[in-house]
Amino acid sequence: MGIDWRETMGYISPRARRQRTVRRRAFRRISLLLLVVLIVGLMVWGGVRWSRSLLITKLAQTTVVNTGVLQATLPVEAMVLCNEALITSSIGGVFYPGVNEGQRVRKGEILGKMSSSVVTLPRTESYIVSPYTGLVCYHLDGWEGLLTEEKYFSFDWERLDQLDTGTRTHTGKWVEPGVTLARVVNNLTNTTLGIEVLTSELSPDQINEAQKVGKVLSIRLSNAPEAVKLKIKAIQKDAERIRIIAEFADFREDLLHQRKVSGDLILQSWTGFVIPHQFLVYREEVPGLFILRKGWIEWKPVEVVGAMEKQMVVKGLKEGEVIVTNPRLVEEGIRLY
């Protein structure tokens, strides 16, 4: 059998050429279609990413963090305990004060006089002297001689609640012998408070801390801008409550006419960056926050140093750093601006 010269010369039949052309055109069409699909997909994906990023930039909320203080407090009503001497009438008559309200007097100084009559003679006069140095107070409220450190732990609380505590004064009025005319409050001793707290309102650690004589407490009195320090002098505890006598660092003249004060006892205090719990983003049980670094959202780990029901204190941020406040709506790597 002879060799076909057309095969040796690379001859391709018209039919084969047509089939090859059809396949080549089909491949080109498929390649072009895949390229178009790829381009459209990339455009759609880019559009979705762009739209999502744009939406995130519109929804993302941020705030600047600065160092603050978070405190766990307990509302309390404290009794103002003072070292006072009562000035009583020695005879029946009218009391004429010789010193002003709030004036500081020395021991043995004349406070005023009693006169048995203002119009008739003969009349009996008796001078009233101060038993010791202190501030004079003519405004009486029925609590005189009761609110002292010595008596605080043995108070008959039901009796105290029944006392007539309306403020009154006897200056220039007729009084019987033995009536309290004034009190002299010793201002050379530190003012003390009697504080009662229920054990059910404290944690075991707080109960242990509250029973340490010499420990320093902090209290923010009502309408006072800052907390003040108190030092525990004495403690009485039973199954339901703890009673504490604690003293200020000095005499508080602003409490001279007050028997009760309300305020917040500061149980714990943390300093750091105060944030709500919902700002945190955990990664493998590590707490962190979304921050902005050069306009980009970035996750940054932080350390939780204290927490309460709604807020916590963290460390690991910088003063004035910008954090995201709605982290559930954003993700790392998005540029906000």
C-alpha cells in the first residue's frame, strides 16, 4: 500500500478545518463569557464591598476615651456624732445670751445670764458659763446629749424615732429650772459619723474590710462635689448589720446644726478608661476594643481591672484614643475616613 502524499505534506481536509474553526470559535466565546462573568463578578463583589464599607462608615459610631473613675457605692444615712456639753437653766426665768450663735468660747467664759423677772424687783440673776471650749449652738432639736460616740452603739432607735426633733430656741423666753438652753460643741476634736449598713448589701470581702478598725473609708455626702475620707474608730456587728463609728480628718463646722446626713459610701473604686460592657469584642476569650488607627478600624486587646453591672474599667488604651461604640456593626480592616 502506498503512502498518501497529502498526509506527508500536512494536508487538512476542508471538513477538519471547519471543525477546528468551530471549536476555536466556541473556545473563544466561552473564554470571553468567562471573562465577562469574572469581570461582572468582580464588579459586583467590589460594589458590595464598597456599599458595605460605605454603610459601615455611616453606621459606625465612635467616642474619645479619657481616664475616669468607676465607683461601687452604697446609699447610707449617717448620724452626726459630736462631743457636746449641755447648758441648762439654773433658775426659772428668762435667758439672755451674751455670745452669738456659732461663736467660739473658752472654758469658763460667760455665755449669758438668767433673770427671774424682767419688770419687778427684787429679781434673781444667774450667770451661765461654758463648761469647756467649743462652739455655741442655741438651736435645739431634742437630740441633745444623745448623739455621742459613747451612746451610739446602745441607741434605742425606736425611742429616737419618736423624739420631737423640731428646731427651737429658748433665748429671750421664760423657762423653768433645768431646761436645756444651748449646747457647746467641742471643735477641738474631729467630727465623727455613725454609719449603719446591712450585711445583705455587702459582699463577704466588703464585710471583712468594713470590720477593720483604722481602715479609711470614703463617702460622698449629698450635694458635695467630692468624696471625703473617714477613719474607722469602732465597730459593732451582728447577723444583720454593721454599725461603724468613723471620724473625719478635722472638725466639720458645716455639720454643726445637722444630726443626720445622707450620702454614698464608696465600697470600691477603680481608675482607668470607663466603658459600657457592650463596647468589648472578645477574641479567643481575650477582651478588646475596636479602635481607629489612621482612619482604619483595628482590634486592640485591653485588660479589665474592674466591673459593675453596666460599666467596666479597662487599661491598655491611650489617653484621647478613639474607639468604636457599636462594634457589632463593624469589622476590622474597614476604613472610616
